[in-house]
Amino acid sequence: MAAEKVPTQWPGIGPVEACAKCGGPVDMTCFHRTYLESCSKHESDFVLNTLSVEYLAVLCQHCHPVDSSASLEVEETSEATFTHEIGVVTSSR
């Protein structure tokens, strides 16, 4: 997020939230860029148990037009895997 100059601005649960960069509206019912942090624990080679997910910021179409790209950064510890994921998601709220 820092490399893309996106500040942490936790979105709420409304159908329209503020863009973290420009403050413009983000329709949470449509595809949009979301930054999130999740913590998962390896249960086995093929199973991850998600312990928590925190939404850090959303961007409007002006600040980041939706495309199919996504990046993933993973930091592992002995007890849990901390995943910092940037991706395009849609709200199911």
C-alpha cells in the first residue's frame, strides 16, 4: 500500500464508502479495488484456517480502474501465515 501511496482508511459497512486516496465515492456493491490483511494458520499441507480478515482501504474507479491483476505478498511465521493481499473484490454485504 505504501508503494502505491494508499493510506489506511478502514471502510465501513455502508453501500457507499470513501476512496482512501481521493475521498470520492466507492460503490461497494460493484467491483472495486480493496486492500486487506488476513491472518491464516496452516492446518495441513492443503488446509488454511482463516483467523481474521481486516479491510484496510478501498479505491474508486478514478484512482484505480478495475482490471484482472492482483498482487500477493506473504510473510510466514512458525505459528501462522500473515497474508497481505491486494486484489479486486466485490462486496457481498
